[in-house]
Amino acid sequence: MPVIKVFPQDVDRKLTEVFTRFGYDGASMELLSQATGLKKASLYHRFPGGKKEMAQHVLLNIRTWFLERIDAVIRDPSLPLEARLAEALKAIRDLFEDGDRNCPLRMLSAGSESAFFQEAIAACFTILSDGFSHIAMENGLPENVAKAKAMEAMINIQGSLILSRALKDNTIFGTSISAIPKLLGQRN
Amino acid sequence: MPVIKVFPQDVDRKLTEVFTRFGYDGASMELLSQATGLKKASLYHRFPGGKKEMAQHVLLNIRTWFLERIDAVIRDPSLPLEARLAEALKAIRDLFEDGDRNCPLRMLSAGSESAFFQEAIAACFTILSDGFSHIAMENGLPENVAKAKAMEAMINIQGSLILSRALKDNTIFGTSISAIPKLLGQRN
DNA sequence: GTCTATAGCTAGATAGAC
DNA sequence: GTCTATCTAGCTATAGAC
């Protein structure tokens, strides 16, 4: 009989899912308990700080995801430049399920504890921004232009996701993602 | 002694403010009561459907705002084309307080009743989209291009607002708004 | 480490006086 | 039309058995 019945990574996945779908205020302990299969008292055992600590933990996992699936890929010397960006964008499509899934960073950046999460959220966006900048500079753009284009790419991702979901049309998201390589100076 | 102590338009403003700052789930009846200066029972007298009806009412007001401050301005024949767009963009800067204020449409598009509000939110975005398209076509762009550029402009507004607030840098929002006239085919 | 049970509070919502 | 007072259900969080 194992002591840990539910694996931490499964709990993490489910917590992320609930916060992403319902936001911080909408993610009740009851929902989090049902999704993870752990009773509320068990969740408090793993996260003594309660809901706030769970969300913070989710944000740390997302940061790790950005480091592994974006930053590391974009700086992987074993891949050609175009393939690195293609893989990073593939990861982003997966993260947002081609427009079906909300952005967890955005969902946690609103709500009653948003100030508490601000730093962790900004850190994730900065990883992405630096990655896109790196690509743009490798594509020959000067640093200030590369940074502006990287910001534009992030704006397109966030904005297109919102409009895709508001207008129930995922092609908005798909089109925006497809335009990013050219935006970052990639020549076809 | 007036029967109505608090004017409806003041109540509407405060309700909008609370929903915009805290989102649907974060906007408690207590917060809404304190902000409006009306006790909870009085709010229920004005909005028998409770919080859901208040948010729906807020969305109808926003739709009116878009019709008056965006649609009417953009189609105002007494103004030159560039001035119409400039005034509409000024209204948008005001609406979002140059990046300090969340988008009420976005804040209501997430949360436990998001499906209920979806149609009203999409209607507002459509007014803006049609207005931007109109400008772009008047600037000589073909319809399909105009529609794509209009969508891009809305994506830039929503995305830049999110990143401005996440990174605490309102120049992101300002820069994106400034770029919209050129995006919609305006020649300087 | 997980559970049942429950405390203590706040949520949305209502009754009825004025 | 607004209020005080209150209801019930849900919330976050904890105590203590196993």
C-alpha cells in the first residue's frame, strides 16, 4: 500500500487546469479537491498556505515549463534556428490547446490575490520575451527592434487568445501564431 | 426628500468599476454594496436577478458606450477620416485609463457565468471590429484585408493591455494604440 | 499522508418594517 | 425605494482519528 496515492505531478496538472479554467476566485477548494481526487484536508497537508500557496506552486511549475519548452529549445545549438522557433511555437499552441484553453498567467493575474502573484507572472513573460528577442537578433535584427518585435509577438499571442475565445473562432489564434516567424525576422 | 437617493448612472459607473477591478467572481455583493452606497437589499430591488443581472446590465451599458463613442464617431460625416479614428482611439485610451484599467469585457469573459455573458461581450467586440474595418476600407484597403487589420488592431489593444499590467509598463499599451492608424492604412 | 467531521465565516439572496 | 435583520449554502481552513 503506497503512502502517496496520488502522484504530485498529477495533482499539479489538475490544480493548473482548475485555476486556468475558473481563475483564482472561481477555483474553490471544493473544485480543487474534486479535480485532484484529494480531500480538502489532504490539500492543506501538501499546501499549508492553502489556495494561495497552490496557485503560487502552479506558477512555479509554469515558470519551469517556460524554461524547458521555450528558453532551452530556443537556445538549443543542436537545432537550426528556424526549427527552434517552430518547436517553441508548437509548445505554445499545445499550452493553449490551439485557442481552447485560457492563459493560466492571465487567469491568475486577475482576482483578489493578483498583487501577490504579479512577480511570478512577470518572470514567465520575461522568459518568453527574452527568447523571442534572441530569435529576432539571430535573424539579424538590431537589439532594440528585436525587443519591440518580441513584445509584439507576445501581444499577438495574448490578444488573439482573448478574441478567439470571445468570438468563438480559433482561427484568430492560429493566424496570429503563424505570423510570428516572419514578425521575428525569419525569411522564408 | 427625493425618493431616489442615488442616481442610476452613478450606480452603473460604480458597478462597472467593481466588476472591472475584481472580475465577476471577485465582485462580491458586499463590495458592490459599498461601492454604490446602496445596501444589498436595495441592489436586489433594482436588479431582482442579483449579481448576474447587474453584470448583464453593465455589459449593456458598455455596448451603448461602444455605439456612441466608437461606432457613431467613426461614421460621423462631419469629421475628416483621420479625426474620427483619432477620437475613437482617444476614447479607448480613456476607457482603459492609458493602461491602468482592466478591460471590463475581458474581466466578465472569465468566471463562473462567462457562458451567460458571451453573446453580449462578442457584440461589443463586433462593433469595434466593424468600426476599424470601416476606417481601413475608407483608407483604400480591400474588404478582406481591412477585416484582418481590424482584428489585428483589437488583438493589439487586448494583448498590450494585458502585458502593460503584467509587466507594470504602460508604454506597451501606449505604443500599441499609437500604431493603429498606420495599421489601418492611414498615410501620414 | 489521507481521511471524516466540523468550526467559523462570508457568500448570494430574501422578508418585512418604514 | 431603502433599510435592518436574517436565512441558507457555500467558502476557507482546522482538529484529530487512522
